[in-house]
Amino acid sequence: MNFIAHLKSSIKKHSEKNAFFIGATFYSYTDFAIEISKIRRYIANHVDDSEKLIGLVTNDDLQTYASIIALWFEGKAYVPINPASPIERNIQIFDITEVKTVIDSSEEPLYNTYHIIPSKKLQGIEVDLDYKEINSESLAYILFTSGSTGHPKGVPITFNNLESLVDAINAEPEFNLKPSDRCLQMFELTFDFSVVTYLFPLLAGSCIYTIPKHAIKYFYIFKLINEQKLTVLTMVPSILNYLRPYFSEINAPHVRYCSFGGGALHDIIAKEWSACLPNGKIFNYYGPTEFTVYSGFYPYHKDTHTKALNGIIAIGTPQKNTKYLIVNENNKEVPIDSVGELCLAGPQITPGYWKNEEKNSTSFFYYETDGGSDRYYKTGDLCLKDSDGDYLYSGRVDFQVKIRGYRVELAEVEYHAKTKLKKKTSVIAIDITNALGNSELGLAIEGDAFNTDYIMDYMKTKMADYMMPRHICFIKEFPHSINGKIDRNKLRTHFKSLNKA
């Protein structure tokens, strides 16, 4: 595994440099190597070699990050659980993966029915970074996402998947981290975006700046940008809505790269944000958990690269060794400029959902071409490919709803509402069920209530009657998941309470 060898080399080479900034404390690569070595020795002495899946409680500390690298050097995989999530859900994840051992840096472990490795209480040892021989098809981690059945859905990623991701990103000449870079890591470790925000800085010998668990994320990011002079930012687009009031106070010429992913990047706010980063390159990355984080990107520039659909910035082109295919409901390729479901193929694709053959049978398929057959993953994202070869995001398959028998793209409704909106705030269109059991559209607006007649009048000139929202709900602050995405299911509860009222 080239990236494992590179990790070892980077940790040794940059031993005197800072590796992490956690809770206002800097930790060097030597500190990091010592913690890795402690955990490795404990695993070697107390965990059977046949035990490959190890639970990991994702605290915001050096030991938790060291645990990931220690497991990889031992040829094992981590199964992360968020300590803030319900205990029942976390135990369900451990049961599904048959985890026996859990690494936990907490002062008081919550999962005492398992073999606990108390990573913060281990004794010191000489540094040992000599990794074991690793089978490329062995698992590196399993992340769990919400399942439609109410049960967590496991996405296993192999060492080969990760190797392919590193190879693809390294092949991009526009992106090149340096040991001097100061990199933001704002993501919970159960979210796939976290992988690139700790892995690539470690490979480069950069310093990683994390967000404390109970901090207000957007305010802490604002503080880090201004006080610690971060040079590399990786964020979900929704965080910009909360940073927006501070844009006038952010002038960050030190930022070299700013990458977005995990949600739709809107052109209006992207242009405003780019003014805060006069020397920064902005990338709109695209990729699902099932394809090892990234699969491609669009190099946004406020003057030269602003391609968008319904106000959402393009997702660009696939990266090295990745294939994109847009299909109809019968898995047949659609013509250029036609909307269909985006499917991905290549060496980053997951082996399949963990112990879920029913889901695998509907999410993966083989597509025959003259050159052979490729296994594709159906993303659930609606996209089109334009004549330039760029891919543009149109919405989700599950955000395409039927109103009075007509198909409606919720992204289009949001776009027209935002076009006329005088306030700089978030707007979400959502399908709701009325008292008669019929589907109608609701428009959720973040912030205090105001008169929306002018917005509705404008929308009537742009959309058919069946596309018009029948309900408007003002919400002080939109609910978000731990990954920073807007929680649409919780938004629906606000409309339900209105209907009851």
C-alpha cells in the first residue's frame, strides 16, 4: 500500500512539526507517533490477529486520530461511532459488524460490555511505525449512514479504495498540500468527508485544526481563519450561510485552497465567499460515501468558471480512473443535456453495503460497453452532462416529487424563490402531505418572518401553478445533522405543527 508507506514516511520526516491543533493545544508529529505506537502495542498484545473490525469512539483528541493510523498499520479497520449518538444505535452498529473490541479515549467508557482499549491511559513506548503487510482488499473502515428502513446502512471501504482516492487526488496538478499548510478539519469522524481532511494533511506533513465537539462550528471556523491563519479549508456549503454575516470581517489572503462537498454550492453565496479569499482556489467536489469521498470536481472561479444549473454550481468532471454515466429509470444512458441519475464506476467503488444484499441489488448494476462491463453505483443524484463535458447537479431522485401528477424538481422551486429574495438567507422547498393526504409544496425560510407576497408574485411568472408552494414556514435556525447537512425530515415537522394549528 503506497499511501500507508507514505504515511509512515511523512510522520517520521516531519517529527518536529505540528500535526494537530486540538482544543487550543498543538501536538507534534512525534506526539502523534508516540500515541500510535502505544495503541499498536496494546492491540498486538491483547487483540487477536483475526479480529479485523475495531470499534472507535470518535472523540476530539489526539488518541482518536492516532487510533485510526494504528489500526491501519496493523492491517485492521475502524468502525466509528459518535459518542453523542443514541447508545442503542451505536450498539446496533457494533452488533451488525460483530465488533468485539472498542477503542475509547473517554474518561468513563460507555460500552463496557465490549473489550475496551482505553487509549488515553496507555503506557509510553518507543516509537514503532513499521506497518504490517496489508491485503489491498482488506477493509480500512466502515461508515454507517441512515437507512430507509430505520436501520443503519454500512458502507465498507477497502485499502485499495483509499489507495485509488489518493492516486486520483495526487494526479490533480491544481491541488498540492505543503508541510506549511494549516488545514481545517470540521467534520465528525463518522462522516466520509473527515477522511480527506485528516489523511491528505498527514500525507503532506501539514497541521490539522479540529473543531471541539461542543463549539459553535461556524464561529469557531471564523476564529481559526482569522487567528490561526488557516491555508486550506474543506467545508460543507451550508456552513457559509452562518459565516455570511461575518464575510465583511473575513479577508483571508493566506487561504490557498477552499473545497466544498456534501451539499449543493449555490452561485450567489460562492461569489460572495470568493471575495473573502483573494488568493484562494475554490473547488466544488462531488462524491458519495459509497465512492470513497470524492469522485470529481469543478474548479470554481467568480469570473471565469461559474457554470451552474438552477443556481447550483456545476460538479465538473470525473477524476482519474473514474467513470460517470447518466441513466434513465431503466439504467440506459440518456443523451447530452438530458437529466437522469448519475452513476459512478471505478476502483474507488465500495464492495457493497455491509450484509445488505437487498440494497446491493438495487444500488449497483453492470453496464455493458464495447470495451467490456463496468460495475456502477446509482447515486440517487439527478444530473446532466452538457456539450462541454461538464456535469451539472439538478437535485436528488428523492427531491423530485409528484404534485398533482406532475414531476417537480425542488431545486428549481428553491432557485426561483432565492432569485427574488431580498434577504440573504437559506430557503428549502419540501413536499408535505395535507389533511386530505395529497402532496403539496412547502417553502421553509430561515430567519424571522416577513411579507413574502413579492416572492410569490415573482414565482407565479416563472412556474406553473402546481409548482407553487402552498405553505410558507419561517424557522429561526434550520436543523442540521451532525455532518452539517440540513435535516429535511425535521423541517417537515414544522409544517406538520402548522397544519395541526
